[in-house]
Amino acid sequence: MSAPILPAHARRALLALDACNASGVLLAAHQTAAEIVRAEESTDAARDYPPLVLILAKAGELCGGNSIGDYEAFERWAAAYQACKEAAEEYRPTV
């Protein structure tokens, strides 16, 4: 089971989906992975962490890799996207 999704990580992942700069996306991946590994004290926690799944999928896309036709990869991406969307919507800053 992956770690609970932090709203800041969910928002970072959703923003990364619109990025066009691979270095920025890789920086977001590094920051997210480092934060979750530090918090959970385990590299295994990062493997299936939905925000990291989305960010790394975008990094792969920007670097020329893709999973076209890979149903399992798409299902994993879709589940990560939905989880991040829900986590980001749960956090509503007060004004």
C-alpha cells in the first residue's frame, strides 16, 4: 500500500502534466520522491505513490518514451490521476 497522498504532491503532479520542460518535471520528481522517502523512511513507499507515477510518466513522455498500447501502464496512470485529482480537491485553502 502506498503512502497517503499529500495535497501539495497531488497539485505538483497535476501541474507537471501540463509541463513542456523535461528538466522541470525531473526536478518535481526528485523533490516528490525525496519528500515521500524521508517521510515514510522507505524507498518502497515511492514506487507506487500516485503523484510520483504521474510525474514520472510525464518525464518519460517528454524524453521520448511512451507506453502506447500498454493497458496495464494506462490503468496505473488513470488510477494515479484520479487519486491525485481527489487529493488536490480535498485541500481548499481558506482566504
